Amino acid sequence: MPNPRLAAAQSSSIRGDIEGNVAHHVKLVETAAKHGVSFIVFPELSLTGYEPDLGRELALKATDPRLNPLREVAKEKGIIIVAGAPMLSNAGLHIAAFIYRPSGDPLVYTKHHLHKGEESFFAPGRIHPMVELEGEQVSLAICADTTHPSHAAEAARVGAGVYAAGVLITPSGIEADSAQLRGYALKHHMMVLMANHASPTGGWATAGRSAIWDEQGREVVVAPGSGEALLIASREGYVLRGERIRLDRG
């Protein structure tokens, strides 16, 4: 079985500051690369903050020149980066995740399932690429996608060994959502990564408590609360080991 090192970034975002958020993403990616990470997932709408009212104004394409630093650092460090942003298509405005790889054009995932209230700003998407990581298939999810068991089941059906979710989860929802993700890991024998926001965004308090679970649903590493952190999972033989790196946005 391949032995990539994967990370969930519990990061903070500044409302509408695309350039500043990109620079911060690059800083965290560089830190992750120093620890041998080859895949990193950021929270939902991490490049703009979770700001539905600004979604149309801030809508990006994966090829936007302002995002070139992400393309460049992915290539330079040999790391796959999954970062969140609003995106316009012919079907409407979507909550998306842009996937930057060491080689090849960026890929795009669009959120399939919307939370109540998001339909006033966004349309559900259908784009769902699989990401290959050292022979492992990685399936993506964005927040409300993870509350639909069919979404994780479909990822497992098509051969995903890793389920990576960028989320915005509040203190009131973290217990139930974490339990559901842990259940997917156990039921479908997938490693599951959850990257939550480190600080409030869009007027929502965030729980932090990002986590990684192994294929038996065991907690590999978890952030104890809010605040920025990198959670890293690596395999030693058949056992996943976790590492938590505490960060400060500066």
C-alpha cells in the first residue's frame, strides 16, 4: 500500500482578501512540505472566507492569475493542494475546491449538497474528480456533502481510499459531524480527513477540532479546539501515525 503523508490544514481566512489568503495558504503549504506532506486539504471557501454575500463578487476560476502562487508552490514542493473558493459556471455560482497538482492543469470539485440558506446564494454542483496520490485514490467533499451518507458511499464505490473534506462546522455541530465522518471511515474502510476553519468566518463561530481517522474509524490526530494547526497522518507499516503542528497566523 502507498505511504503518502497527508495533511488537514485548520486555517483562518480574512474576509474577501484573496491575495492575503493565498499568501497564507502558500506559507502553510511550505510548512507542510517541510514535514514531507504530499497532499493538503484546506477548509471550505478558504481562499475568500465563508462569505456567501460576497460569493458572486469574489468568484474565481482555478486559473485566475491571483492563484498562481498555489500552482507554483504545488509544482515546486511536489504537493497536491485542495483550497476552497466560489466559482461561476453556466449552471450558477458554486462552492468549489480547486486542486493544484505538481503537474497538469488544476482540477475542480463543486459542492453537491447545500446547507439550508446557501441556496439563496449558491447552486449545487456535480463536478467530482478523483485525485490520484501515489497510487491512492482521493475523493473530495465540502461540508454539507459529508452529512449525506450516499456521498461517502459513492466515493467508496468508485475506489477511494481517502475521503478529504473541507468544512465549516460550528461548536454545536462538531460532535455529530465528527461522529458521522468517523463512521464513514469504519464503514467504507477509508482514511478520512476533515479540515475546519480555525477562527470565525462569515459571522459563524467555528469549532476547529479538525481531525483524521484511519480505515477502522480510529482517531489518528485531532486539533483540541480552534486556532491554526496542521494535522498530518503518515503510515508506518499498516498503522497510521498522527502529528499536530500548532501554528499562528502572522
